Amino acid sequence: MRVEMNYGRTGLSVELPDDLQVTVVRKPPMPELPDPARAVREAFLRPVDAAPLLDLAREARSAAIAICDITRPVPNYLFLRPMIETLLEGGIPAERIIVLVATGLHRPNLGHE
């Protein structure tokens, strides 16, 4: 039995014994947001079960932001700048904001990444 998996850019095809009971679980496609930047701003203003980001920033002296590295399809470009701007607006100085890039065992990101 051949099973096709989402892996990397081109996928991965695996041959498995026919007598194995295999269940392939695929996530349903996510709906596209008509205005992703607006959705990010709304999430900062009205998060689920938490205070707005600006309010949290006003009570903090520093902040750490963890983001995925370039190998993950996460739109860091969409939320990172507005998040940092909100933290600055809340009174956290730039030198007290750190961005942690979660590379795991991957190579370090390059400057433009």
C-alpha cells in the first residue's frame, strides 16, 4: 500500500505492508481571511480569554516573542511588526523586547529571513 504524506515542498510517498491497518488523518483546509492584517489587529484588541495586548504591555517591563523559523509556513511578517509596535505603544522600550526564533535543529536563519 502506498501512502502519500504532506512533507516538505513535494510530499513523501511511503510504501507500507498491505496487512497494516492505516488511517490517514488530514486537516481540513483553513478558510482564507479577507483581510489578514485586520484580523491580526482585532486579535490584539480582543483576544480570547485574555486582556488586550496593549493593556498587557502597559503592565510589563519587557517582552519576549517566540516565532517559527523559515522552515515553517507561519506568516511571521503578518503579525510580528504590529505586535512589536503595540508593545512599544504600551511603553515597553525596544531594548526590552526580544524576538526568539525557534529553529530547533534547523540551520540558523539568514538576516533577510
